[in-house]
Amino acid sequence: MIAGKLRGKTPVQIPVRCAATQIQVRHARYTTWTKTVRPSPKGVKVTARLERPTFTVKVSSVPSGAASLACRGRRGRVPAGSERAVLRA
């Protein structure tokens, strides 16, 4: 998105006014990348690096000690109380 309007899929070359312009790059399952650029007569090359979002999962079990699995792999045993793990989507 450029200046709030969808302009196509990357890679794309788009003429914009010579004023500060906000660019957003979006893709399913990735965090939105946003940057404000100041175009020049020579042009501006923009490279957006999208990242997968992370989140925290709190796991508990009754009784404690159950195996906890995440991301197709064993992550350990659930201790008395809870276990915290950061997972990538």
C-alpha cells in the first residue's frame, strides 16, 4: 500500500509525488512492514523484510508433568505451575 491505496504486488515500481509518503507491505502470515520515504527525482529503492510474528503460549496441566509439544517437536515437561515458550507462527 502506498498512501493508503493498494498498488500491486512486489516487485513494483510506482510513481509518487515528491513528498513524504507512507509505504506498507503486507503478506499473509507475516507482520506488516511500514516505512515513510521521501522520494527524489532519482527515485528511491525500498526493500521490505517481512518477519513472522511471535507469540507467547502458557501451558499448564493437571496433573503436572505432562509432555508439552509445539512446532512438531517435544518442548519438555510441564512443571508444577506452568511453562512459558515463545513460538514462531
